[in-house]
Amino acid sequence: MDHDFCRAHCTARMTPTEFSPATRAQLDRADALCTEQGARLTQQRREILGLILDAKTPVGAYDLLEKIKTPDRRPAPPTVYRALDFLLEHGLIHRIERLSAFVPCTHLLHDAHAHNPDHCHNHDHETCLHTAQFLICKSCKSVTEIAESSVLTTLRSICREQKFAMQSASIEVIGLCATCAAKERPASNAPRKQATSSPS
Amino acid sequence: MDHDFCRAHCTARMTPTEFSPATRAQLDRADALCTEQGARLTQQRREILGLILDAKTPVGAYDLLEKIKTPDRRPAPPTVYRALDFLLEHGLIHRIERLSAFVPCTHLLHDAHAHNPDHCHNHDHETCLHTAQFLICKSCKSVTEIAESSVLTTLRSICREQKFAMQSASIEVIGLCATCAAKERPASNAPRKQATSSPS
DNA sequence: ACGTGTCATGTTATAATATCACGTTCGGAC
DNA sequence: GTCCGAACGTGATATTATAACATGACACGT
Ligand SMILES: [Zn+2]
Ligand SMILES: [Zn+2]
Ligand SMILES: [Zn+2]
Ligand SMILES: [Zn+2]
């Protein structure tokens, strides 16, 4: 009854960060996904997810903690970690182990899901949600999630051989993205300038 | 001159952990590898490596810190982390990101290297040393390093497509090892006993 | 309206992991 | 011996994560 009122009310009053329309669309998509799963994307979880979506690079838990602080509210670590746990469990974000930081799941970024929820069901949700592959650029910190399932397939066959029951996997590749690699090596094979000014 | 005396003396006095002959053999192998690379496997590094070799499961930095404490010596974290950094750089151990813990590199456990140092040179040392694949059992905490290069090959081809310059990769699979999986499911499909007593 | 269970959140403290900064010692080249 | 750089000792601190317990908001049956 007045539950809807309260939700609207709270949204208006306590949202410290205004998200762009694009981000809001993604958040709404996430909300729908949660509802499908019988879970609630609360205001707090929504805000954390929004901040992760808007960041161009992986975000640490304590970065998030800083960002959600307002004059009124000084949340403590558990607040953030609880939201992160929820988002992880529902496949909305991934944790990058090598960085102790979080990125949105690419499923959220494209509208594949929105149009075709069946897409959810033709791949192995159990394993897929908890498993992703990332290319992490050491230089610009950008992270690309690889949708490609070939790695997972290879891994699965290895596990079968070893009778290992795979539950999830982290695959993280460190290196330089195309852009940064180009900057590093201005010419193909001319390292005779001034030490290539490598930003290590 | 009295250098040899000192080493013997110190070894006798400050080695709190006596390693088994098998472990000592591996340590000697590691020592040789270091010397090849112009590095020194000091007493301290040797002890840390020995402890990691002897452990049946991955060891955390602070576990090691506890283990190397004696009535005389109360080392501080940097001591351990410095040794770990050294061992990582020289490919003697790996870090398991998901556990913040360390395991010996399997190269050390088998004597392939001892007999055939050329083995080192027919695979890509640059990438291989810094890259390994692990099967981590959630239940017994055992970790298996996969020598198999098929995953790495697959990853490399993906990176090539994306023009991503791979420097290293972590591949960690979580699940149940053959032994533990068998324990979990006593019969194939008879979950009607007392909740199978699944340890979380 | 009242108790009651459940989920989400707030709050305080602390655990666990990792690094910085600075001074000293050790080992080997000369 | 003298010197230099690598290795180590030590104290403080940073960063990441969780434990433990209390409160608030709502649903539901009575
Ligand atoms: Zn994803
Ligand atoms: Zn980059
Ligand atoms: Zn290895
Ligand atoms: Zn096991």
C-alpha cells in the first residue's frame, strides 16, 4: 500500500548520486533481473551498483565506501561488503581477484538480456554466472570481460579428465590493451630513443 | 675462511625446522636454479621455501611468519613478504589469488628440471613462469597445478584477436577434487539420508 | 492493534593481508 | 681493509575484509 509511496519517497530523498539516463537504464535492467530471481535491488544496492557501472575502471570496496558518504550518513565497511556480496551472488558484478576490486558484469552493459531472457537459459547458468574471463590492462587499468566460452570449454574438459568437479573459475590475464601497447612501442622495433619512457 | 664455519654454525643454531631428505633435495634443486640465474637462495629464503614445500595445502604469509618464529627471533611481516617476492620472481612458488596463499611450483616437485635443464627453454619462459593454472578443492584445500598448456594456448589466441599483449595470467578453478567429490555424494543419487552432512 | 519472523541495515570493533621507511648487517669485488 | 649493493631487522602504517550484536522496516497471522 504505502510501500510504493515509501520507495518513491526514499528514492527522492536519499539518492546522493544522480546517475545518467544510460546508467539508470542499466540499473532498471538489473532491478528486473533481481525481481525475476525473487530478490530486491534495494536503494543501497542500487547505488553501489550504479557507482560500479559508472566507473571506467574496477572499483575497490573502500572507494565505494568513500563515495557513498554524505554529511548525514557515514556508512561502515560491512554496508558496502554486504551490497557487494548481494551483487556478486546475483551475477550483476564480478570481483577481480588480482585487484581486489569490482566491475559490472557485461551482461548488464549490453541489452541482450533485456530482449531475450531465454538467453539466460541456454548456457550453464550455474557455472557461467560465477565464472568470467578478464583482460586487465596494467597501464590504463581497463578491464575487458571476454564473453568467449572457448576457455571455459577447455577448462571443463581438463577438469573432466581429472575428475575435478568445477564450481567456478577465475581467469585473469594481465598485460597491455591494444591502445596502451601502441603507446608503449611507438615504432615496431625502434627501442633507440629515450628508453621508451615505460610507465612501470 | 671462517665463513664456512659460520654457515654451519648458523645452520645448526637457527634452523628451527629440520626438513626431510626429500624436501632438502628439492631445496637443493631450487638453489641450483637460483645460482643459474645469478640469484642467491639464502638461508631465510630457503626456510620459507621449505615450509611451503612441506605444506600439503597453500600457506598464507602470516602462517609462515608464525612458523619461522623462535624464542630468539621474532621476524616481522616484511621478512616473509620479501622472501615470497624473491621466490615468486624466480618461479619457485605461485600465489593463489583466491586464497591469498602460496604453493610451490610443480617444476620443483618433479625432477624434470634436474635432469634436463633444456626443458626450460622449449616453452615460453617469459609467460610460463608467471602463469599457471590451478584446481583448488574447496573441501580439502588441496591445490593441483595443471601443466597442460591448452588453456594458455586458447587464451593466447583470444588475446591475439583482441590485440591484447598478455604478460601473465591467473587461472584458478574452484570446486571439489575427485576424492572430496566422492565423499560428498556417497551414492550417485541418494540424497535422502540426513542432508548428506555437506560441509558447507 | 499486537506479537513475531525475516530481511536489510546500522554500528563498533577487530581480523587478516600487505607495504613503507629507515637503519643495520652481510657478502663479495676491488 | 674499503666500499657497495643486496639482504635483513624493526616499527609503524596502509589496505582489505569480517565478526558480533543491535536496530529498523515490513509481512503475516491472530
Ligand atoms: Zn559477466
Ligand atoms: Zn590500457
Ligand atoms: Zn609452476
Ligand atoms: Zn578435496
